[in-house]
Amino acid sequence: MMEQRWSFVDTHSGDVISTVETPGKIDTGRFSPDGSQFAFLAAINRSDSTAGTIHVADVQSGEYIQIAPDTEQHIRTFEWHDGQILALAHVRQDSAWVVYTPEGEEVSREAHGGYVAHSLSLDGDSGQIAFVADSPSHPRDVYVARPGEAPARWADLNPWLANRTLGEQRVVRWTARDGVEVEGVLITPRGETPENGWPMIAVVHGGPEAHDHNGWLTGYSRPGQIGAGEGFAVFYPNYRGSTGRGFAFIELDHLNPPGEEFEDIVDGVGYLANQGVIDPARVGITGGSYGGFASAWGATVASEHFAASVPFVALTDLVSFMGNTDIPVEMVDVHFIHYPWENWEWYFEHSPIMHAHGSTTPTLVMHGEVDTRVAPSQGYILYRYLKLAGEAPVRLVTYPGEGHGLRNAAAQFDYAHRLMGWMRHYLQGPGGEIPSSELDYDALLAAD
């Protein structure tokens, strides 16, 4: 992940013509039409957590330039066209087409309205663009744009959604306690806000080199419209370290995860409570991987802010995590910055298990049993510490054969219902004693 480099090889002799000595992560690349240049996505430097900046290299020398490294965006993909580079940029919660010259000059920028694009395929002869996009009202579908015409949606893979009433979705912005502007996406149920505000589920994305866009945000581990349909507000905070806002915003999380990152989330919850949108006494938190890290943090360090937590494939003990994960170098170089033996105390202090004593947040810990990114022992450890030192119900559920995320449909089905059942019980229901661990699959499968 950290040591890959692009090299150009003479296929007749086998000799290496040049190597592009970029310092960090790299991603996809494409030759210019005449073969003299090679554009590719790469990190800005060693501590950049994502390969989201266009680089253009001279094939013969390997020398390269970075295009728009200071722009508040991240590039998802690109194509060469008429000697220029057409790029798909994710900008905060939205997306845009951006055209650059190979020298780095921005020629044009067209923001997308009503959808967020995730891919790009360009027909060089006709100039037609095909791409996949979603919106607040539908999951990903195929779009096609002809020169001079507005993009047309060519597929409707979920026509049944036309018969459903969806929640209201919008981008929200708040100021963190240290003055940093933070954003996120909020989905609320239709209808009048209750007197004390909606109960809310905060869904924290992983990475942290990712972000939640203003498109379709519903999945088996992300309640989205399902939660809104059951009377929850659902909040997706793009805390510092998230993509979509350039390297300067990513860099804000270095050295102190999940310190200010997590405070961004808590401050977002406070902002929504002050606006009268949500009930601060009925807020739950969930997320996977790094989002699970935040959820475990919410169940321990910040237990007073969260009435329920569902950490999934979560980092919980950073010392043992570094001994088991398949990406230890990446975690240090772009997030933790130093190795455990350089500062043991930091690793202890930033581990949720070290703060489990006195937790009052009912916590449902879930993990895949063959996870190599975050070992299942991380889930076991959090469960045990909360069981021994916490003051609230705790349950552990593991999924055989599943890794860092669930791929089997049956496992996803089970997970989704356990997540929502936990949130209903503790945010809308009686709370108190732990709910039954049994699910009535026949009844759930028969439900509309």
C-alpha cells in the first residue's frame, strides 16, 4: 500500500526506462494519447491518507508534477481527452467534472446537481460520457451524457422506491469547538419534528480516508432511509480526516485519533440538539472499522453523550491492533505517525478499552470472525472490558467466515436487524434490560 511505484518498461529489451518516485500511496494511471506522458492518482506526500491528487509524469525521465494539490477536493478517476484531462472530483459532499491541462491549469469546472457521480467512462470519438451515480432518492444507476446535452439517467434498478416515502435529506454544517468548520449529511423523517426532537443514530464512516456524500446512504450497516422510516434522524458526520476537502483537512486528524475527530462528532450532535432537531438524551452511534473505533469511543470515553452504541469491526486496543493488523505501516505513516515503542502511553490513552470503567452506554459489539484488517480479538476485548468494568448491558455477535465487512446476504440481513433492534430498544423503547438475542427470521422475511 505504501511502497508501490509506477515504472515504465521497454517491452522489447525489458529495460526500465524510468521510475516515478512518488512518496506515498498510488492509484490508477493512464497514458496520454501520444504515449509521452502518464497521468495517475497518488498521495501528495507520505502522510497523505488517500491517493486523490492527479500527477502527470514524463515517461522518459520519470519527473512529475502534482495538479491542484491545494484544492479542496479529491479526484476519484479521470480520462485523457483532446490532450487534456477530464477528472471526476468529489468536493465536500458533492461531485463535479473538472478539466485540466497536462501542465496543471484548470480549464473548466462543472458541479453536479441532484446526483453524486462515482465513476467515469469516456468515448474518445463521440465525447459521450457514461458514469454511475446516486442521489438522495435512489441508489447507484447508470447515466450517460452526450456533448451539449444534460446527463440522462439510463437505468432505474430500484423502481419499487417510487412507492416509498423517503425521509428528507440535507447537508448540515457546524463549527467545532476549536473553530474548524465541519459538515455532514442528515436524514430526518417526514412530518413535524417532535417537541423534544427526533431520536438519532450517528453513523460514522470508516477510513478515516472516506466521506459520506449527499447521495444514497442506506445499506445493511448504514440505516439511512430505513432509520428515517422508523422515526429516527440519521446523521453522517464528515469529521476532520475525511476526504472531499483536500489534504489540509485530512492532515487535521494526524497524531490525535480519535481526539478532535471525535469531538467533531460530539459537536455535530450538540449543534443538532441546539437546533431542536434531535433529542440529545436519545442518541446512538454506530460505524465500522474506523467508524467502529469512534463507536467504541462513544461507548467509553464519551458515554454520557450516547444512549446506545453498535461498534462493528472496531479498533478497541491499539497496542494489540498494531500486532494483528495487515496494514501497520500505513496506520503509522498516515494516521498514528509514531510506532507503539516510541510512545506506549499514547497508544494506551487512545484505546477505548482503557476507558471502559463506568460506561453507561448499552453496547452491541459485532465482528467478522476472519477479519485480517481488524482482528476479531478487538471485538472480544471490548466486550470483556465492558462486561467487567462497565455499568450497562453489552452483547457480542460474531459472523463465521466474514472479514472486514459482511459479504454474505444472510449475515447482512442478520446484522441490519440486530442493529436496528438495538437502537429501537434503547432510543425509542423501554431500554433497561438487554433485549432477546433471538431473531424471528420467518417473521422478518415475511415482512413487507
